[in-house]
Amino acid sequence: MKRVVRVLIFLLLGMALVGCGKHEYRQGVKQLEKGKYEEAVSHFEKAVEKEANVGDSYRGIGIARWELEDYEGSGDAFLKALENGSEETGTIYNFLGACMMKLDRPSEAASYYEQGILQEGCSEEMLREMRFNMIAAYEAQGDYESAKAKLAEYVAAWPDDAQAVKEAEFLETR
């Protein structure tokens, strides 16, 4: 009987610890929603330490660090999110691409945008944003031929985009 009680106590403590990790994750989400990014990072990191919602906690860290303009930390967190089971989405790859652009690594950015475009379930708006961002990444690399080709595809899909038309005029001078 004592053994059964010990096992039950052990199980309850284990469940309480897991619950605490989920609590930290939920608190991180709340802080993120309130715009308290440093606090959000702290809660998400505690959730990771307690191995609760690890992938999603890293995704939260990535978003919070992005808002704090810590692009290196944000990119690292998004990669860890993917490594730890967070769903591969166009949004994560778009963030990764944007981080790489901020860090002046346009080749990596273009690769992430390409991966994002291939993800299922992307909204039309997200696809449009990633396709346009990819053009900017090729331009930043000095690869104007690829930028022109991607821009032609973009304008064919969204001919009403005045910014893209202006961009096409600019690329014609290259």
C-alpha cells in the first residue's frame, strides 16, 4: 500500500510539473499578446526547460525576439521550433527569410522564402508577401536576372500591384 501511495505521489508531482510547463507556455502567449516581449521570452524559455510545448515555445520566442529586433535570436528560435516539432508553415519560413534579410544574408533569405512558398495552407496574402520578399532577396544578392524572372511571375499573378510595376521599371535599368 505504501508503495502505491508513493507511486501516486510521484505521478501527481510529475503531472504538476508538466502542468507548470504548460502554464509557462500560456503565460508566454499572454505576455506576447500584451506586447511584453521580454516577459514572454522568459516564460517561453521556462516552458522549454520544463519540456512543455517545446516547439511552440521556441516559435513564441522567435516572435518575441523579432519584436525586440533581435533578428539573430529570432532566427535561431524559429529553427529550434522546427527542430522540435513545431508545424512547418509559410509564416515561420517568412519570418526566417525576414530575419536573414535583416542580417544581410539574402541568399539564405531567398531559400527560406522558397521553402515557405512550398508549404501547404498558406494564405494568398502570405504567398504574395513571400514572393515579393524573394524578389528583394535576389536583388540584394545582385542576382537581377533571377529577380526579373520572379518579378515577371509575380506581376502575372498580381497585375494590380503598383509597387511591383514600379519595381519592374527599376529592374529594367539593371
